[in-house]
Amino acid sequence: MIFEVHIEVRHRAGVADPEGATIERSLPALGFDGVRDVHVGKSIRFTLEATDEASARSEVEDMCARFLSNPVIEDVEIHLREGAAA
């Protein structure tokens, strides 16, 4: 089976986000008032071949823990969707 994978990686609550803070401070100078709580993360998308959804999720969780995120300071949200072969 082919799965479309979308992973969102964000800083954990309480972890400094200097890039988000810079954006938040800069937006009012550009006329965008009222913006608060800006957080910057990363989005990772790919396709994955796996026997079923459970094994796909397990493999993606392992990828995140070992390489795609820093589990000490980041949270991940994994979305899987069964997709058609390319």
C-alpha cells in the first residue's frame, strides 16, 4: 500500500521560538496589527510504501524520533492517507 505522509513539527510549549518571536515583532511594522503567539515549525511530506496503516505509522514515528525531529524540544503531528501509486 502507498501512503501519503504529512508531518508537522513544532516547538514544545515553553521552548523558545526565536524565529516566531522575530516574525511577531516585525508584523506590526508592516501594518499587520493584532497578531500574537506566532510559532514557526516545519512541514514534511512524502509517500511511503508499507503493508498497512499501522506499520506505516510505526515507521514514520520511528523516523521522527530518530531523525526528523528533536523529541526533547519538538512535538510532531503525523497525518497518513492512503494514496494511489504514482
